[in-house]
Amino acid sequence: MEKALIKTKAFSILINDIFGGIFMDVIGIDNLVMDFLVQIKSLPTSNKSCPYEQASWQGGGNVASAMAASARLGASVGMIGMTGDDQYGRFNINDFKLHGIDVSHIAIDKEAPTGFCICLAETSTKMRSFIFSQSGCRSLRADEIDRDYIASARYIHVGRLDSTAIEAARIAKEFGVQVSIDAGGFDQKVEDNIKLFDIFIASEFYHDALFDNKNYKENCAKILAKGPKIAVVTLGERGCVGMQDGHYFELPAFDVPIIDTTGAGDVFHGAFIYGLTQGWDAEKSSRFSSAVSAIKCTRLGGRAAIPDGTMVDRFLKDGYIDYAKIDERVRLYENGLENLGGKI
């Protein structure tokens, strides 16, 4: 794994030197979000209160957390989007820098705050709930998207399918860049634009909104017939299923002590794209991504416990999770308020 990571970054540097520009394995398209994560035993009923077990400030957002996973695993990663001119925005940008993510194409919205989400993880149910702000930064306009930057990537990754993401996907297709989508909740715009996507990874919720049966093999084939080259459906604690080039596979989930599933799907997407940059097929990438996601779920939040490649290799070999570096990040994010604006 270490040799593979070195080769990936060395190749990126070589391309940059030869062409005098930027080369990225993957670029994410979305606005940035700040997460405040709280672990509690169970949600209190009305007029009741409860103590929390731990809390953490971490960067959030489906695409952003996917990019954090890709970068930590060794991919060269960039991000296109907006954030507010506030402490949450500065935190997110500094957190991206900590992960080695290129932030040169993140724009600052001086008229609106960074998106904010309170994430509640229940230890009694292993479930999570979210409370989020309706306000937030505007999306980039089509004329604000750097076409050359997108053309420099091997993959782009989108989630929330607004006009910015659609335009970015169209530009990517024009330049032969492969497009990955996080199909979380069902959105008709996704179906209307499905020919733009090469890698289609859907949640169980999206699948169930699209089909009235659990014939995953048949349904993955139906998704591929619409245009994508790869179809994967994530099934939470039941693992995942997928299809590529007519080959169908089913993989069980890894058995780990769950603390918080926030960001589990996001991290799966980022790890999956990383696998593709290594030349792996969908099945191998899915098994690797399931391992990355499982390790992430053993700590609070979507970012703190994302492993590096060496940790994943060890976990796949014998189930051991090395928490030394992970718990350093856990402590860093627990003190997140002190790090807002520059120290993270």
C-alpha cells in the first residue's frame, strides 16, 4: 500500500512538472459544512434533558468528507465550492489543508454563513439524527467554474445535484473525466441526468425509492443500462452490492464496535474513488471502502477516524485497528473551538 501511495503522488508531481499545471486524481464539487457532533445515550423526550458523553467539531458535508477520505488514503485531491467568511469557513479550509487537499478553488461568500449541522449519535440505538441550518452559502454560478481545473482531474465527485454540480459534470464529460455521484436521497434530477455519471453509488434509501423489490442484481443491471459503468448500493450493516461489466457481487459489512455512523457513506465514496485510481475493479474497491468506512464508525464524526492505507491493510489482514494516529485527531477535534480560524 505505501508503495502505491508514493507512486500516485509521484505521478501527480511528474504530470504537474511536465505540463506546468495542476493534476488531480479527484475533485469534489460542493459547498462546505461545519459539523458539531454530540454523542448521547438516547434522545431526550420533550421537556427532558440528558448529558452528553463526548462532543467534537469537524468539517462535514457529503462530498467534502469523501474528499477527506480520498486524500488521507493518498490521492491528490481538490475541491470546488463555497464557504462563508466566518470561523466555520476558516476551520474547514484549514482542515482541508491538514488533509493535503487543494483549496485554491474554494470561493468565499461574504454575504452568507458557512452551512452548519448538529449531529446527534445515540449509543443505545447506534442511530444518528441531524439538525441543520437552512441558510448557507450560495452555489457557484456556471461561469465561475474553472473548466481547466476540472479537465486536470481523473475523476470528479458530486452529491447534491444543483446547477453547479450538473455543469461541472457536463464539463467533465466534455474532457473525458469520469464522474462519480453520491446518490443518497432520491432526487429526480439524478435520474434526469444519469447519463452524466460513470460511477453510481446509491444508498439503500435511493434504491428503495427507485425499485419496489430487493432484486439487487437485476436492479444494478437496470442502473447500468441507463449509462453508468459501475453501480453500487450501500446497505449499512448488511454491507453492499454492486455490478461492473456484467459481474455482480455482494459483500458483507465488517463487524466493528460502532460509535457513530455519521459520514459512513461519504467516506465509502471517497475510498472507492481512491481504489479506482489504483486500478482496482468495483468489487475490490468496495471491499476496501467498506473497511475504511467501518474503521471510521468506531469514533465520533465523519473525519476523525478516517484511516490511512497502512491501517486499512492491517485491518483487512487481521481485523486490528491501530488507533494511535486516529485518537490524536479525536483529541484535536474535541478541542475544535480553540482551533477555529487557524490552528488546526
